[in-house]
Amino acid sequence: MRITAINVFQVDLPLKEGRYSWSNNNFVETFDSTIVELRTDEGLQGYAECCPLGSAYLPSFALGVRAGLAEMAPRLIGQDPLNIGQINRIMDTTLRGHPYAKAPIDIACWDLLGKATGQPLFNLLGGAAQDDIVLYRAISQDTPDAMVENINGYAAEGYTKFQLKVGGTTNDDIERIHATRASLDPSHLLIADANTGWTKHEAARVVNAISNLDVYVEQPCLTYEESLSIRRRTNLPFVLDEVIDGPDRLVRGIAEDAMDVINLKISKVGGLTRAKLMRDLCVTQGLPMTIEDTWGGDIITAAIAHLSQSTPAEFCFSATDFNSYGTVSIAEGAPSRVNGRMVASDAAGLGITPVFDVLGDPVVTY
């Protein structure tokens, strides 16, 4: 099998809630998502999606996905997409860094591997390890009262795990955490996610002020070292996300007991190949994961579901159904949330079929 063409699509994904807000006054109202189609000489097509969370969350941005593809795509025409290791080596020698731009190529190759073998991706990623996947809901930063109302609405829809967007003014964040925790059922989990938004002294103040609550603290500070300092000052369970950007940082974090949970974002680490490597390392070290991505729609939700489904439940802390946040559906066959859970498709590959009436024409073809 050989890659004969690479089509790149761009689609806007507006939010049902109108705006998603997180630390440092960052917000997005419409997400810019890139869809990749790999066409082959055997008539199979592989699909993937990459959607950065704006331009100020990670070292990634929507135009960067498409610019990175422009660098790599000419080198990939004629290559065997089922030789995923070689595909990744070509991408890495063509473009140093920028893993998010490489992720949709890698994921589309996995989709093709599933279709070529007639297997759903969760079989190829290790086999089904759980029947369904527990989801979390991200609660956009707002006033304490508004966040309480939002979180209780999603609890009524079956969610039991909530990621509260903090990282704002310290006093407001303390109030947000206390108010939402008090409103939840004791069995529900609450994660206070600062998204790197606190300085070290602010984070120290917050963890002291919430020390008596049943709450997780996620990514309090900008750097790994600052966050590790806060980890050593609190007994609350600790989650790292933005700074766990590859296998090397994961290994260091495990060695230094820097976290109790990680957020494993597929595009952040370069696609399913490296995400699977990190997932398997976490499982061997007894480290649970939230399996997700930066953002997206139906296609990346399908990839999240397959990696999650092949992860033992005790190590799959939660996952994300990004396609439930938006107003636009871009693919048929994607997982749908039912009572705060989802299930990966058992069709071959990702199990999705793009809706080309929504995607429109490619913005570029290689």
C-alpha cells in the first residue's frame, strides 16, 4: 500500500455554551480544526483530526498544523502508511519538533491499518480492556455561582467527574473550588485545573485554603519544577498535564513522584504511536491517565475512545467526548455520550465516516 495523496480540510467548530474560558483570561468561542485524509493506491482512506486549544494553551496553533503538514506531506507521498514507524521517522527528520502537526498523519495511518486488517483500532492498541469509558466534563471558568449551576447540570446528565477551570484570581479560585465541591455528591470527583495559571506563591495559597476538601489539583504552575514544588507542599492528589509532553518527561515525573495522575493528550505527544507508548508505560508503573486531546470534534473523539477502550479501567481515570461540546458534526459513527460514558466503535479503524458536506472541499491537496 502507498500514499497517493493527502487532502487537508479546515472546519470551524462553534461551542454549544458559546465560550470556553480557562486561566489567564484565555477563551475560545469557535475552534479551528484540521482534518487530514490519506488516500492510497488500494482505494482505502485514513482520517484524523487535530484541533489546538487556541494559540495560547500549548506551543501549538491551528495554522501551525497546516503549515507543518505542508513541510511533511511531499516527503510522505509514495510511502507505505502501514509502516507507521517509518512514517514517524520521515516526519521527525523532515520537521524537528511540532508533534501536534505530526499527530494527524500518525492517527490517519492507524486508521488505515485498522481498515486494512479489518480490525477496530482498540484491538490494535492492545485489545478491549473495558466495556465503556467514564467521561469527565470541563467546566468553563466563570463566577462561582455560574460554575455551580453548570456543574450540577452536567451531573444530572450522568457525569461524575468534573474538571473545574481555575487559574484566575486566587480569592475567586478558592471560592470556586469550595462552592462547587459543596454542591456535588460526595462520590463525584472534582479536579481544580489551573492550566499553568498560578504563580508558585498563589498555588501554595490555594492548596492550603482547600486542604480539607476532596479535590484533585491539576497543573498549578507554568513549569514542571514549579509544579513539583507545589506537589511537595500538599497532600491533595496531584495531576500533571501541560508539562508531560513526551515519554522523556513522563519517565522523569515517575522517577521523581511528581504526580498521581497525568493527562495524556494524543496530539500533544505526536499521535497514537507515542500516546500508546506512554499509556503502556503508565500502566506498568501504576499511573492512571485521563486520555484526551487539546480539542476537536467527532474524529478525534473516536481516537480518544479507541485508546481509552484498550486501557484497563483502573488506569483510565477518565476521557473526553469533545464532540458533545460543539454544534457541528463532522463524521458519522463517532462515539456518543450516554450517562457520562462512551464506547468506541467496533467497525474497522476509527470507525468513522467524514461528512464531506460539512468539511467542504480540501483547502490543499498534496
